[in-house]
Amino acid sequence: MSGETVLTLNAGSSSIKFSVYSAAEEPRLEARGQVENLGPAARLRLRRQGAAPEFREIGAADHTVALQAILSRTQDLVDGPEVAGVGHRIAHGGVDFVAPQVLDTETLAKLRALAPLAPLHQPHNLAAVAAAQAAFPEALQIGCFDTAFHRGHPWVNDTFALPRRYYDEGVRRYGFHGLSYHFVIGELARCAPEVAAGRVVVAHLGNGASMCAIRNGRSVASTMGFSALDGLPMGTRCGQLDPGVILYLMEREGMTAPQIADLLYRESGLRGLSGLSHDMRTLEASDSPEAAQAIDYFVFRIRRELGAMAAVLGGIDALVFCGGIGENSAALRARVCAEMAWLGIEIDEARNAGNERDIGTGKVRVMIIPTDEERVIARAVTAALSAR
């Protein structure tokens, strides 16, 4: 395995992240980057270890164009051994996939069948697999599943109050962002093992957003459910919604299933509420009342779910922020934690403004831990290469 190169691909709804590692017992990062702002003005951002960021405007780009740009750039970066393994973030692993998996023909067929459960991500995830297979035909392709971390939930946290046959058919709460939670709880175990062994709520706040209740390192509840729509409002996704709204849209508005899917996945959330943007930085900089209301609603839902997660755990020992918004928006963290002393949550204003790791002053530890889904994927690939 020594000297081999590992590539990771993380295809999201609005960007594609990638990393290049040297395979080792703990993978060594060589470069990382992403194609951001998919649409009419996308650009590729790359940062090699120890070097300044590089940028390349690539103009109009969908996921296919972005993947071609990434794979071309990756082949330029790899001036030593060929890429031996490619790791992929796969949004939905369904009931069957609870650990990293070699992506063979049979596995890929099962994953394609799950695409309706994660339409913003699964098709792009699988397109990245096909592109990587073509670019690196000899490489081991490994899938890592965002749902896997949550598969040990108690039954009451996974079921809906529908006839039992639907649960047996797979209509259940799955939870997502599992790779992020896996990394964060691992970091917590390294830097604060006594906290990791307790009751932790992790808030993964970004363009996709969710929260997870974790006891002794294991997920026991998630705000996301059957699909990546549930729970918190997100950049363009609605979050929790009364199912009666869907019936209304069908019966009174005459909307078709594709139209409703487009509304709930692409036109709602922060973008829909603000009428301005899905980007928290843009909303925080705006003086629009609608932008302020969108942030208000986002904060309200986070606080509501925080109370629910604490109730599931029977108390809380730590609150951890991660994700693009959670790691970078001091204002949002302050609003989430305001007037939460009754739960033991208080923060230091200066440490919060400085994005320090520990920002809490109350009995509940409040932390910022930058997540690294790509490293979780790289570790899975290097383990598979070692086993091979």
C-alpha cells in the first residue's frame, strides 16, 4: 500500500469536493479542492499541502463538466504511482449497506434503485463512480454511505406510524450526514474522550443541515428521516413539513410529483424563504427583512431540534457545531445558544467570535469541530487496499 495514491470524491447538490491522499495507515493529505457554484459561473479551487490556493474559472458547469475538470486536474497532480483507490460519498445506503463497500455491478444496481430517496445526491454520487471507473479502470472503487452511521437506531426512532408492512419494505427514517458525524465523534474521542463517551448533540449546519443525538459514540436519533428533506430547513430544501401540504399541492394546485419534488428540494429552504439566496453569508450581509426572517426560522428550528435531541438523550453533555455554517458563522452559533442556560448551554462571546474549538462556559461543553468527510472516505479506501 505504501506509495499508492487515493482519490476521494464527494458530489453534493451544489458542489463537488475532492481530495488526493498518499495511502498510509493514516492517509496523508496531498491536495484538496472543489468545484463550487455549479451553474453558469463555476470555478475549480485547489490547494496543495503547503501551497497557496489555486483557482480556475470553468464557466457554465453541471456535475458532469465539473467531474471532468476534477479528474483531469487529478491526473495532473498524480505524478507518482497511479491512483490505486477511489472513495465515494454515497448519500443513501438503504437498509443493506452499513459499512464501506466495494462498488461492483450488483452493488451499483442496488444503489441506483435508492436514487428516489436522495434525488439531489444519489444520481450525482453514482455519476462520479462511473466517471472514476472510466478514468482509473484499475483502481479499487469504494462507497461510503451517509446513512450507515445511523443504522443502530432504536426502532421507535426509525419507524413511522404507518401500517407495519411499509417499515418492512424500507419506508423508515434513515438519517444522513453520517460520514460527518463519524468524523466528528472520532475527533471528540481523540481530544475529549470523556465527552465522547457521554451524551452529545452534533449540529451539521451547511447547505444541507441536520442534527444527531449520539450516546457513547453511537447515533440514537437524527433530525433527517426517510429522505434528506426532513428536519431542519436547508439551503434549498424545506425541512420538516406537514404531509397535508403535499396533499394540498396535489389536489388544489394540481402539481405533479416532479413539480412537488422540485419545489421541496430546489426552491425552498433559505432560498425560498428569503427570495434571495441559499448562502448564509449572503443572507447575513443583507438588510432585507425576508433574509432576516429566513435566518430567524433557521435558528428557531435548530433550537427546537436541540431540545428534542436532549430529550431523546435524557440530557446533554456537549453540543458540537460543524459544517460550513456551523464552523464559520459566529452570529448564528450565538443565536442558537442564546438563553439556553436552562439546558446548561452558555458561550464565551470572544471565543465564539474567534472560532475557537471550545466556546462554552456552562456545564454543557460547546465546541466547534471542523468536519472532514473526505478523510473518513480515504481511511476506508486505505483499509480496503490493505485488506486486498
